[in-house]
Amino acid sequence: MCETCPKKISIPALVREKIMSSAWNSAKTDNCDVQVVVPKSSDFTSDSAQRIIQEIMFCSCDLNIIKEKTKEIEQRLKNMIDVLGRI
């Protein structure tokens, strides 16, 4: 976890699964069209939305860290290939 990321606030697994399942079932189509997911219940509050946004920000930070490390490894591999090519 990087220092600039917001503090992780986890969403209970059942709530997260319900949200993801609902979003997936509402959004999937046979012809790959994009559809807007409209919540069917009024349980979706601004507080729960804020928690989801924070979770997304946390995951985004983790993805950025993975991206940076992948670039470093890619550069190391290029250097190794370059050295082996000189032998």
C-alpha cells in the first residue's frame, strides 16, 4: 500500500458480492452493448457510495504500484536480454 492512498475501508463481503452480482447481471448483454446500471433498491446510500469510491481508489493505487513494478521488471528483462545478446 502506498503512502498517498486513502485509508482502506472494507465493504463487508456479502454487501460487495450483492453489489457486484447486481451490477454484473444488469450490465451483461449478448451483443456487447454497454448498459447503464440502475440500482433497483433504495439501500444504496451516499455513505455506501462513498465506501465503494474509497475501495476503488484503494484498488487504483494498488494497480499503479503493480504497473510500476511491472515496468521495472520489464526493464530488467530487457537489460538481461541485451547482455545475453552481447555474449
